[in-house]
Amino acid sequence: MKLEFVKMLPPKVDKEHAYNMGLDCGKNGSNETNCHFSIFSNPQNTKEWERGKYDAELNPTKQEQVVEKNTLLYKGVNIKGGNKNE
């Protein structure tokens, strides 16, 4: 009888995954998935995880201000009022 062993490898982690896991941790609290050691395998992923967690923890007022600012910029309105085209 031949036994085969399967090596359990952690999932491959990229910056987007690290950011999403940080976001999840900030919104739902830490767990084994969003704080898995593989996320912190390099400094870039660690930085993205921390950025995601920070973004999730922004207070609602700050989030609304960021969304409003981005919406106004998208519509061509400068922050002080008026239209960029005028």
C-alpha cells in the first residue's frame, strides 16, 4: 500500500487579497482567515492589509466625506464649488 502525502500550502496572497483581508478584519473583527500568517509574508502585503483595516475603521462621517469629495471630483465640480469648465 502506497501512502501519498499532500502538503498543505497557504493560499497565494497578492496585494489585493491582503487589502481585502484587512478590510474584513476592520469590519468584522479578526479571525483565522483575515489574519492568516501568509498575508504577512512580505512588507508590501502587510502594508496593504494595514491600509484595508484602516479604511474599514474610518468613522462613517469621514467615509461620507471621502465619497462626496470623490463624487464631486468625478462630476467635474471643484471642492470649493463651481464647475471646472467655467
